[in-house]
Amino acid sequence: MRPIPRQGYLPRADGHSLYWERHGCDGAEPVFFLHGGPGGCSSGHHLDFFDSARFDIILFDQRGGGRSTPHGECRDNNTALVIEDIEALRQYFGFTQIALLGISWGSWLALQYAWHHPSRVSRLVLASLFVPSPENRAAYHRALTRHLKTLGFTSFRHLCSDIEHPNLHHQRLAAMAWVKAGLRANRQYFDAQALEAFIDDVALRAIRLELHYHRAGYFFTEQDKALSLTHVCQVIQGVNDAIGLASLRWLRRRVPLQCRLFKAGHDAFNPTLLNAVRQSLACTTDAQR
């Protein structure tokens, strides 16, 4: 099998264009990586989850995120359209079936894709779960609001108003508060100086996109409450990740799971979680051979 590092864009009919990269080995098991967010992006660091000799790896930036264009665009941007994008990419690469690795927000996208396109999925590996059910959203929003108040914002509405303020200083302060609140709610940490340097124009657009999803309840519908799969999902979850554990409880009632719990938070790059993801991918691959 030959190495296949390639990259490109897949235009969509609504004006969005998806950035993709292909790594690993041609002819190996195809696996799509679904990054966190919304508003996030893929990067070379995400290849650490994979043994590139075993997989044909597709990284891509979800619509509006990363190198996909237009960056930060909220129009024609919702969960259902991202699921259509995954299917369009599968067809573009000519894969009959794909494995999915979903991290955080990407875990929900993986579940949604498998629900809507069950015959196209060979297996699912999910880490640091995020299921935007009404109960989980309410708990997450309460945690975010509590942390925002300690950062000088009286409410979520106050933060949304400031991030659209004509003064760039107000926008940056609101963006930094949103990121800090999210990190605290997920028991993650970020160096203060690095965070200040991180909030540039690109980050502001990404955060506005995340707020677009948050305000819309992550486009969770009544139909989503009926989610059900026959695929056995491999789940890697930190026990210090409150929203992840709540998501796990929600999933247990609907999806057959094989779950491994670790003393960790939400960060899937935690070495313990990262190694567990690599092992889950590799073990299932070996079992298929």
C-alpha cells in the first residue's frame, strides 16, 4: 500500500467549500475524523490518534471552520447540512463504507451520520462525548453562565451583545470570556498569555459560529430523541468530564456501547485518552482481519 498525502476542497451547492486532507495508506481501512467545535478545525495533531500504516485517513474542516470557506459563515450552517457534507465526502472519495472517529462535538456528528446512513458505516469510535440533548444543553448552559458571571458578564445575552460590539476590544474580551467559560465547564485549562494571543480575527469568527450553534440548541430536534443504532460504539470517556458522563448516560439507553472510563477530563489529547483511542481503533482493525 502506498502513502497518499493529498489535500483539496470539495465545493457544495450552497456556496460552502470543504477543506480536506487524506493521509495514511491507499487501500487501508477508510476512517473519517470528525473534530470538535462547532467552529473547530482539523490539524496535523489529530493524526496522533491513528496508526497511519493501518488506515486511509480523511481529515476535513466542517463547514465554516478552519480552512473551509467562507470561514465563520453561519448561513446554511447546521447539523443536518454537516451530515450531508460527510456523505458527500464519502461519495467523493468512492468509499463504500467508512469508519468514524468523533471527538467531543464530532462524537454527536458521528452518531447522527451513522443513524441517517447506517449502511455506510463500518464502525464507530467516540471520545469525550457531547450529546446536545435538552437536559445536557441546560446543564452545560448553566455551567457556562456561572463561569461567565465570574468573568464580568451578567448573562449569556450580555456576552452575545459584546461579541457583536463595534469596538474590537469588547469583542475580544467577550470571546476570551466565552473560551475561558467553556474550558472551565469542561475542566480544561489554557495558559492566559496563550489565550490572549489566540483571540485574533480568525478565532472571533470561529467563536461566533460556535455561538450560532449554541443559541440554536445545536439544532437538536424532537426526532433526535429517537436516535437508535445497531452499531456497537466504542466509547472512551473521562470521568471528570460532567457533560461527557451525562452524554454517556443518554446514549446507554439508545445505543449498544463498549465503554472505557479513565481518570481524565474532556481533553481527548490527554495522553491516557489519546492512547485509548489508538488502541480501540487498532484492536477493532485487528479483529476484522
